[in-house]
Amino acid sequence: MASLSSASVSLVRTPTHLPCFRSNHGKVQSLNRYSKTKTTHLSINSSLRMCSIAASDSPLSTSMYELSSKKVWIWTENSQVMTAAVERGWDTFIFSSQNQGLANEWSKIALIDPLFIKEGEIFDNAGERVATIFQVSTPSELKKLHPEAHHVGNVVIDLLDWQVIPAENIVAEFQGSKTTVFAVSKSPAEAQLFLEALEHGLGGVVLKVEDVKAVLDLKEYFNRRNEVHNRLSLTKATITQVHAVGMGDRVCVDLCSLMGPGEGLLVGSFARGLFLVHSECLESSYIASRPFRVNAGPVHAYVATPGGKTSYLSELKAGKEVMVVDQTGKMRTAIVGRVKIETRLLILVEAKYPRCYCFAADRCK
């Protein structure tokens, strides 16, 4: 039995494939059926699909998660920020024209690509113009921005007032052009907004910070989003028994995203063996479809979260991210909008895999 002493357990402990499970049965059986016998096989399908984390060369089509082409420039005068950025693969730095000495000093420490701001333009070390900076604070200034107005490959936008709507307008205006649009971001949260605007996002961000944590948080965001390029390979496991265990506190998770057939959350009693619990996207004779909802399981169970980690269901709250997985193994992240904990009747599902047993207590409808 997995230890409950740790609130967050890595899903990837060894290089071997780690088991997760999804139920093949399409309906949840009535509690009365299971109360008659201690050991009962599911009549619809007595097997589970087991999945393991494995890299895939086939990224998801949703462009907001395709961050490999997004560019990050760092605007700072803090050497610790510079070091953290270089260690994470970001080597383009912006300096004021008066900071040539600082750029030269840092170039002796690490291989960096210094850029210099002068009179609203950005130049490289050879004096070639590489970008134009535009400060935008009014709708009229925003309307002046369009691809045909510039003869340089990069445009840096510094939004001084509103951000969400202007960012979406800029994405729509420059989509399909050869111009790469950056937005000056003073925090990882702002950078995320620009990288996800209208699902496509801008071409890059200029992170203007003096805090190392901002660099670490932005890199963590990239890692989480790129995680969805992985897939889970599915293998069969067999249900050995299903029986009632009485009343308990069950967690109902409502997401800020809609799920389709085959999608749900990875939930179970072991971080190394999780069931794919299906969402309520399918209608039944008794309830309407609620495609944003997963009746996940009891409060003690683990649920998969971004970064190869797990969280207790009891610890989920609005704003936290979880991993949504479908029956083919595709993964994406979703934000929790609401968590309800209610006392419900539970059943215990035991599944056998050639190398281990896994358990998942769940609610019976």
C-alpha cells in the first residue's frame, strides 16, 4: 500500500514504464449488485487498460501547448538572473545602450547573445537592427501595428495598460505573417498570458525581471506545457474483484475545460498505478451530461498533476492544474474550477497486473 505521508509523489521514479489504469466498462454498476457478493467480476468487461509514461514524437494539435517554437529574451541587470536563464537554455539578453560594459562582462562568463536598445530599436552586437519596440497604451496606438508596416523580422510590444484584449488583437493581426511578435512581460503570469492568447499566443516574450524565481517559474511553465507532448502507452490489466466498502468522503472535480468521450483524470491509491476515471461527458438515463466533471474518488486517492507529480484529491482546489488523459494516451493540462467533497457509498476495485496489484476505491451510482 502506498504511503500517505507524502502529499506529492513523482510519477516517474525509475526509467521503466509505470502502470496506470483506465476502466473499459461504459457504465457504473448499481451498488445493490455488488452488495450481494463479496467478489464480483464486472459483467460488461473484466479488464482494465494499463498505461505507462512514454515519450512520443507526435505532439498534440492544440497550438497553445506547442511551445518549442516560442522565444524567450531576458531583460535584466542581475547576474543571478542571467545565470539561471543560461542554465535553462535562454541565452538572448537585452541591455540598454549604456550597459555595453555589463554585456561584455557577462559574455566572458557564458555564451550569450547580447542585444542593445537604442531609440526604440533593438540592435545586435554587430549593430544590425533585429527588432523594433512599440509602447502601446491606447487603442489608436494598437491599430498602428500590422505586419505590412515593418521591415524587420521581430517586433517587441510593451503594453502599458490593458493586456488580454490587446494581446488577442495582436495575435489575430500577425497570425500567418513572417513577423515574430514579442511582448514585454514583468512576471511569469504575464508571459503565460501572452504565450496563450487566442490559443496560438505571440511568438515570444521579453521577460523583464530582476528576480531569479521568475525565470525558474517560467521554465517550469514551459516544462509543464511541453509535457503534453508525451503519451501514455496502454496495456491490459485484469479486474480481480469489486465489492462494497461502505460510506466515505468522495471528491467531485469540476474543471474549467470540457472533456470528451474517453477523457478523464488519473486517480488511484498508488502514485505508480492510477485508474483513468472517465468524465461525465456521456448522458445516462438518470443524469444529464456534465463534460467538465469527474467523480474522481475518495479523499485519500492520488490524482496526476503536471510535472510528473501527484496530489491528494483532498488537496485539490480552484486554480490548481491537473492532467487530463484520453483513451489513446494523449495528455493535456486543465485548471480546477471547483471541488466538492460529499459523503457517498464506495466500492473497492482491485486490478491485477503481471507485476503488481493496484486498488482504487470509488463511488457507486
